[in-house]
Amino acid sequence: MIPVTKIIRSCRSCKFITQTQRDLSFLFGSNNGAQSYSAKRILPYESTRLYELISDIDSYSSFVPFCKHSKVTKQYSPDNDGIRWPAEADLTIGWMTLEESFTSRIYCEPGSVVEALSGEAETSLKNNKLLLRSPNIHSPEKSASVFQFLRTKWTVTPFQKSVTTTTSQEVIQHNNIKDQTQVNLDIEFKFTNPIYASMSESFTPKIVGIMIEAFQKRAYDHLRN
């Protein structure tokens, strides 16, 4: 895990353009175009229990790095099990004295995918059953102040022996294979201002790793027993 203190120390050695607005642009990008980053872990817990943690967006501010505020503002109509999944949320991300707030449209495939969209981002979950139940639930798309578009997608998949990983850090060994789950985090975004991307070159690859490691700790704290 990359300690936040280490990132802060590295930040002190960087030269940034003086900020006249309270924004977090330097945390997320590395060039002027659309970018995508991903990370994955295989965790020793059932997929349904991990999905419950991911879909609990109200709790993000308590464990997701840099997330200062998270509040679900809309929910879908109840599914076949009577559960109302999140449909829209207000989020604030902060870094020291800097903050940025935005609204995310949430798309859920219960038990497998949670996708959060901002700006012009479009969902990858076509023919979503929850959306069919609540077709007009999302607010009109708005251009975010920092991002032209932002998509954050969490996917949980029951682990199969055929699944392989590239590094030993991505696997946590567990005696009972049926209780293992692969968790994927994918982030895609594009800045509204190309200057923002040039200010964030050293941070972009680290953020996704920090986020999934924070979720790994969250799962351990809540599901280990």
C-alpha cells in the first residue's frame, strides 16, 4: 500500500501553477485526452457481501481516500427482492485545502457492477433492469467543472481457478476457493481544461491503486469474521 504521507512528501517537491480556484485537477490526469486506469484484487470474501460494501455510497467518505462527502440523493424503485439501490449521489473530493463537488449518476447491476458517471460519460450497462423500472430517475447531464466526463466502475466476479493475475499483490490466498471474489476498479475520464492534465502526471496511476487498497482494508475490517 502507498502511504498517503509518502504522496504528500513527493507532492512537496513538485512545482504546480498557482491555483486561483479550489479544484482537484492535479490528482487525476496525465495528458490532454481521455484516459483510463484499472486495478484488481482477489479477496477472500463472497461476492454478494463485497457488492454490498461497494454499493454503500453513503459510506464512501469514511474510507475512500480524498472523499470528503458522499450522499445518495436518489434511489431506484425496489427490485424483485425489495431492495432500493442508489441512483444518484453528491460527492465531494478534497486534498488539503482544495475541494471539488459534483453529482454522479449511479447504474447498478445488483450483485456484479456499480458504475458512477459524471459529465458527458455514458453508461456501459445497456438494457439495465433497474433503469427500466425508473426510466426518468437521473437528472439531466451536466458538464462538470473539472471533468468533461468521468466514469468509475466497480465489478465483482466470483473467482474461478482459470482467472490469472500478473502480480502476487493482486491475490490474497484463502483456503476456501468458493469464497474468493475478483474485484475490478476501472476509471475513465477527460478534463475540461488541458492544463489540468499536465499538472497531474505523477499522481494518476497511483490514485486507482490507493482506492482499491482502501476498499481491500474496508472489506477486511467488515468481513473478516
